[in-house]
Amino acid sequence: MNRVKRSNSHSKWTILFVVVLMSFLSCVSSSIVNIALPKMAKQLSISMAEVTWIVSSYIMVICASLLIFGKLGDIKGKAKIFKIGTLIFTLASLMCGFSNSLTMLIIFRIIQGIGAGAYMANNQGIITQIFPVEERGKALGILASAVALGTMLGAPVGGLIINSFSWNYLFFVNVPIGIIAFAAGLRVLPKGKKDCRKLDIKGGVLYFIASLLLFGALNAAQNFGFGNVILMVSLVISIFLFIIFGILEIKTENPLLELKIFKNNIFSLSLFCALVSFACIQASTIIIPFYLQDTLKMSASIAGIFLMLQPIIIAVISPVAGNLADKIGSEILTFLGLVLMACGFLFMSFLNESSSLIIVVFYMVIIALGQGLFQPANNSLIMSSAPRNKLGVVGSINSLVRNIGQIIGIILSGTILYDFMSLKLGHRVTDYVFGRDDVFVYGMKYVYIVLVCMCFISMFFTGFRMYRKKHCM
């Protein structure tokens, strides 16, 4: 009996290793290319505007495919879709490495994004399925650490590869890791039960097209602005398609997205808090490098070392926070995490041109501690509120919210920063004004004030939910 128990436990953690490995690889793949874009543009003889599509096409397809693969995971088996995604991602990575033109590279990046979308949509569902409630927070905390580490290591690893080899090896590095994960997945991932339901193909097509139009427009808006006619038309069409998608999902017997799951208050509020959290963190991540390098006159290499601090803290804290959430409950940790993030953002709003680097680092640590406490606990709340036969689609919704939050954070930080910088100067600016560090600091201050307000809204709803839960018992 004890031997069987030990065997099951061993299998459980081996499965977690496979799931975490591919999640880590996906995050590395998202960030590893960024540092090589100038070199890739030069070697492929293309402009910087064109080369950014190598990054954005990958992210867009992941966002557009997450819900579809989440639903497929619930129907065909989460492990099966995860393994297929791993195989597609690995083969596409190999072909990306062999690409010698922008068109060829973008085609295989799109295929790579489809593979990443397939396993990212089902990673949290697999973890929730195999881990009992008392261990779920710890397991999801380890997954959060992998995401943080993958995001952190992308740039430095990419820099090392670019300095020693051609950009093609940025994609070749995925291949051996993908092969190991796929081979291990064949041996250890559970088969799961198939569902007799059919995939909502009409809903899937509508969602996919609407998502590509929406995220494509939002990505392009960073370069062309929202005044561009083509972008505005794309946004209007995407909204129209999403409305049709919503109406169709209400009427369909087996919809791609069952809207009634949002009636669960824990699920809906936790998703909202996740959206706010990722938007705030991404907005801050965009601002900090400019402050360190342009305002405090720090070199890029030194600034890069300091920017690694937050992901390292998140990676260390997340498993501990997940384990703690299993013991004392997830809601108190999500609330505490939001409090710490709000405090960190508030302190950052008081920074100026001559602030001490020690103070800046201290504030960054507070924000990272808040995110490290919040993320695994909130993920546990989201996944634990889902029925077992909907874990795939719920996990995909959670991943989708993370990506949407990051896009919102990028747009939010740029919009607020440049609006207040322009207000300070009396004319429109869309870049750092060298010789006027006070202008950037003025804009940065209001970015962080808005982030504090966003965190306070999430804190209010989370606190109100905890109060109601306590008084209803």
C-alpha cells in the first residue's frame, strides 16, 4: 500500500516537472528574441517596424488560440493536447532556426505560437487535476516560479547566444528541451477521459479572428497610434465579432466558452484581480528601465542586473506562498499581495531625479514580494473554483487574462506617461526628453498613482468578499 502511495506521489511530481518545463520554455521563447531584434533586422534586411512582428505574431496567436485549446483539452484530454502542443512547438522551433527570410520566420513563429497555446491552455488544468487541494497552491506556486524565471532568463540567455552564434540558435535551443519534455510526457502524463461533446467550431473561428484583429490592432497601435484608420476599423470589426461570438455562445448547446461560469463570484473576482495585477506589473516593468538608465544614468548592463531582482524574488517566494496558501487559505494571501503591490507602487510615485538606488531597490523588492504572494494564491482560487470537466477552458481563460493584462499594462503606461509629460512641457512628446529628467519623473509619478488606484479597487473587492464569507459562515 505504501509502495503504491510513494509511486503515485513520484508520478505526480514528475508530471509537474514536465508541465513546468514547457511553461518555462514558452516564457523564455517569448523574451529571448527581443534582444536579437536589431541584429535580425540587419541580417534579414528589414526595418525595425517589420522585425517586431517576429515577437508580436507569436504572442497574438497564443492569445487567439488559448480558449480553443482549453476547450479541446476538456473534450479530448488535457494531457493529449499538451503533448501535441509540445510536439508542434518543438518542430516549429527547429524550422524557425532554419528560416532565412522574414516571411518564412513569421509563418513558423505562428505555428510555434499554436503549439505554445496548446500546452499553455492546459498546464494549470493538468496540475489542478492531479494535485489535491492541500498541495495545489504549492504546485501552482512552482509553476509561477517557472514563468518568472523563464521571463527573466530570456534576455541574458539571448544575449549570450547572439554574442557567440547567429540568431538562428535562439530557436535551436528549444529543440532538445522540447524533445525531452515530449518524451517524458509520453511516459508520465495521464491519459484522462474523453468527453463526447463536440468542439464549437463556429465559436472557435469567430473567437480566433476577433482575437487576431484585436491584439494585432493593439500591438500596432504602439507604433501608429489609435488615430490610424486601419487600426480603428480592425478594432470595430473585432468588437462586432466578439458580440456575435457572445450571442452564439449563449445559444449553442456546447459552447466554446460557457458564460455561466462567470456567475461564480470567486472565479470572476479572482480573474479581475489577475488582470489588474498583470497590467500593473507590466506597466511598471516598462517604466523602470527608462528611469534607471535615462534618469539615474545607469549603464544598460548594470540596469539589466537590477531588473533581474524582481523575477528572482518572485521565483523564490511563489512556491513558499503557494505552500502557505494551502495551509492558511488563498484569499488572505491575495489580499496581502495586493496591499504590498499598492504600497510599492505608492512609494515609487515619490521617486525623483536624485533618489537613492538603495531606496529604488527596496521599493522594487516590496512590489516583487506582493506579486510573489499574490500570483500562486490567486491562481489556486481560480482553478479550485472550476468544475473538473472545465479545468482546461478555465486554465486557458486564466492564461488569456494574463496576456491581456500585459498588453493593457504596455498601452496604459505609455499613454499616461506621455500625456502627463506633454502636459508638463506644454506640447506633445512621445519619447524621453533628454536634459529634462524632471519631465519623465513627472509622468512616471502619475503612472504609479494610477497603478495604486487599480490595486486599491482589487483590494476593496477582495476584502469585501472575505468579509462576506466570514459573516456568512
